[in-house]
Amino acid sequence: MRGYAVMFCCLLTAFNADAGRITMSNPKQSTTENGHTLCVYSNSVYSFIYVTRSKHCPYSRTFDTADSE
């Protein structure tokens, strides 16, 4: 029985490792006045803005949910 309790605690730790992170895809893309690319990733709960010097936004990106706007 004790082995099951230890295994359960290990599973909880493993699932908690990614808590607070979300992967989002298909951003809205626009260009700023200084030539940077503005990528807006959003859904009904979170909204993230990522600025890059690349011509295109990454299709998917992982964010920390605490950084949501």
C-alpha cells in the first residue's frame, strides 16, 4: 500500500511540472513601424503578444500563464 502512495505522489509532481504553461497556435500577425513582426496569440481566456524581427510568427509557442495580458 505504501508503494502506491509514493507512486501517486510522484505522479502528482510530474503533472504539476507543466502547471501554469500553455501552448497556443495560429497567431494574428502584423508589422510595427520599425519593421518588427507583432504576433498576437489569444483564446477566450489568455492573450499573449510576442515581437520578433523575423518576417513570420512562429505557428505555435508556449507561454507562462502568469504573463497573460
